[in-house]
Amino acid sequence: MTFLNTRYRLVRPLTPKDYERLSPLSTVYGIRGLDVQGEDLLVEYDASRIHEAEVLAEIRKAGIAVAPEKPIPLGGFDHTGEFKDFAWPTTGLSPANQKQK
């Protein structure tokens, strides 16, 4: 188990409805805890169970407007939390990149 903390900047102050939306996030597999500290949302998660981009995607899916403090590194997920297959070349001489005639 690898426990990490990540901090997201809240785009706007949280309303009581936003706090209700945050509550179910504690049941997402891999998210261990949430804490609001001023204008930041601090999330503790298990990196062996969930990727940071998935954490961000879950928060945004709950309707909470947040921005990461630093860009999330490329890999299986991009900074928006969407899956991208970076293992396969997207440019160059790969046969998959050649136009079919």
C-alpha cells in the first residue's frame, strides 16, 4: 500500500450541496479521506489502488470544480482523468498511422 496526499485548488467556495456531493467520495475504492483546508481540497488515497487522475475524475464527476496544483504526469490517464493509450505510437512510421488506400 502506498498512501499519498494530493491537493486540489477549489475553483469556488463550497456550498452545503457540494459537501453532500463530497460525502460519497469516501466510498470510492482507494480514496481514504477528504479534508477541506481553506481554498484547497486535500485527498488521501492509496496509489496502489487508484491513480491520481482517477481521483481527480471522481471529484469532478461528483460536481466539484477543482484544479490540480501541478499537471498530472502522462501515462494511462491524462490531466482530465480520461484514459489515453500512450503506449502505442500516435505519430511516426507505425503502420497504424498510415492512411489506408
